[in-house]
Amino acid sequence: MPKTIQIIHDYAVPPKKLWDLVTDYDALEQVMKGIVSYTGTPSGQLQAGQKMDIEVSLFGRLPKQPYYMEVVSCNHDQMIAQSFERGAGVKSWRHNMHVTPTKTGSRLTDTIEIDAGLMTPIFVLWARFIYKARHKPRLRLLGLGE
């Protein structure tokens, strides 16, 4: 049975600056460094319709696993994107992200629906860990310290 989680982080930067960072594949590799390494992702910004057969390695040490990612939608003006992913034990990983303005900058909301069969609770814990772990590296990339 699928399980949905939501992770929210606020940043003291304009929404467009945050959006540009969270939709940049090169930045993704930087914020995931030491946690997940990717082989086969493109450079540049996320674009609707992208379909990628890539490989992922946990902690850069475990054997690479095939993984499929598809950008279902991406609206740079509205700062909303949806992806569908599967592989490495996951039947489906549906990720919705959006950036909204706040009084002090912007908010990133990640909503992830995970279906990994009996392993879903384990992947939910993993998702919480990785999406929270992205926060501090993003602060550095945005010039906010940490």
C-alpha cells in the first residue's frame, strides 16, 4: 500500500532563486553527495517530458542499481514539478515539489508517494532522511551559511 509524506523547508531567498536551485541536476548531485550518487543524469534544469534510465548508488559505495526517472510535468513560472520514479526496490515514487513565497523568502514543499510493497515503511524512512539531508547543503549553495 502506498504511503505519502511531506517535507517542508523554508529559505531566506526569493522563490525564483530557490526554484532554480531545486530544479538543477548539478545541484542535486551536490546536495546528495555522500548519500546517493547518480550516473546518467543530464546537466541543466529539469524539463517536462524528460525520461531517464540512470543508475543510483547508496552512499557511493553500494553497487549501482538501475533506476528510472520521468519528469511528468514542470512549470517554471508556477514553480511546480512532478516526477515519477521506480527501481532499486521501489515500484513507484511519485514526487511533487513546489516553491511558494513566504514573508521571509520562500518555501519548498516536497510531497512523495511511495509504493515499495512490504518495504514501503523502510523506503518512507529513507525518503524522510534524504529529503531532510538536502536542506543544509542547499543552505550553503544559496549562500546562507551552514
